[in-house]
Amino acid sequence: MQNALFPLPVSPAKFYPCQMSSAKSWRIEAVIFFLAAQALCWFSGNLLIVVLHKAHVSGFKDLETGFGPVLIATLSLQGATWILMPIFFGLQNIRMRDGLGLAKKKLFLAPLLAVGALIIILPAAEALQWASMRLMDKIHLKYQTETAVSLFTGATSRPEQIYLGIFAVVIAPVAEEFIFRGVLFTFIKQLGFPKIAWIGVSLLFAFIHADVAIFIPLFVLALALTWLYEMTDSLAAPIATHALFNAANLVLLAYGSQ
């Protein structure tokens, strides 16, 4: 549904005449508000981490491996997204279910698509990660495991393990799919730049995880999640696939750390 105040410069059908998705047209002011609010939450969270670290608060003394910094960082980014989502859709004058594509008639296909996608994506991602690590070892390029992964494998308390599990399987998939597929991909494509939307947003998704060894696997994952979003015009399938992907990796991490 096109907004009269901010019309689409180029019709998405011009680029993808046969595809099903992206009938959505986000208002520019809503996107600007969301991105600005997201950045403010992220900045505030990082500032709070620094203050607590300088104050020598327990759990914030080690910025690299402490649980406190990760808790604040995740809540100020992915956690804040859960609060900003309904506000964003309120500015669009649409229901959250409709904005996320959760009211689609074919919603029941999401779990099936997620399982099918995972069967293909997980082995491919593992193979790409193995190849990336071998290549970096060969050229003597150092890489560091993602902080959240290190925390999960080294977590000793049950509350930490429970939070990290809930974050990986529930909080992060919903928030990240909304940010990258729901807002950024849709809006950039709406502006008439479908290739930048596909490649650029997928690269950004891989980059924010700050782990060189899994950059290529996450880029491929992002492309697959975008394809699911395009085919279904719903975030249900990408969210379910993302959640299953994270859950499977948690199981592999738990099994490997024993």
C-alpha cells in the first residue's frame, strides 16, 4: 500500500515482475525514527557498559568475557528492537501481525520451509566456516571467536546459560530479521536499489557479528533468509529458520564443549 506523502520512486515490479513480496512501502519518517532510536539505544547501552566498567561493578570488570557487558549490549540492540517494533508499525498505521507478515494464509508453511532450509544451510555453513578457518590458518591470519559464542561455551551458571539460549533462539532471530529483512532490505529495495538491498544488507548482517571465521557462512545465511522473505512475503519463515539455525549451533557448541 503506497504512501501518498512518500511515494515509491520506482515500482518494485520493475525489477522483480514475478516475485511475490515487498508490497510494503515504509514511510521515510518511520524508518528514520526506527534507525535513530535503535542507534540511541545501542549508544546508551555501550555508554552504560563503560560507566559500570569504570565503577568496577561486579560482572563488568572484564569487557571481553564478562556476562554483564554482553547482557547490556544484547538488550540495548536486539532487546530494544522488541520495544521499537510496535512503535514502528504504529507510525505506519498497520497492525504488527500484518507488518511482520504473520497473518498470511500460508503461514503454516513457515515451519516446513524453515526445516527444509536448515537441512541445506547448516551443512553448507559448517563447510564454509571450516574452509574459512583453514584458509586463515594457512595465511597466518588471526581470528577471534564471537564473544557470545565464547560466553556460551564458558558459561558456568545456569541463569547465564538460560539467558544466552533464549537470546539466541528467540530474542535475536525476531529482532535481527525485523531489522535486516523487515526494515533495511524492504526500504532500500523500495528506494529502487534491489541489488544493494540483497548484497549490502546481507554483508552488514554478517559484519555485525564480528567474527571473521563465520563472515562468509553468515553472508550466505543472510542471502537464504532474504530469499525466504521474498518468496513468502512474511518474516515467519526467516525468523523460524534463523531460530533453528542458532538452536542447532548451540547444540553443536554444547556437544563440542563436553
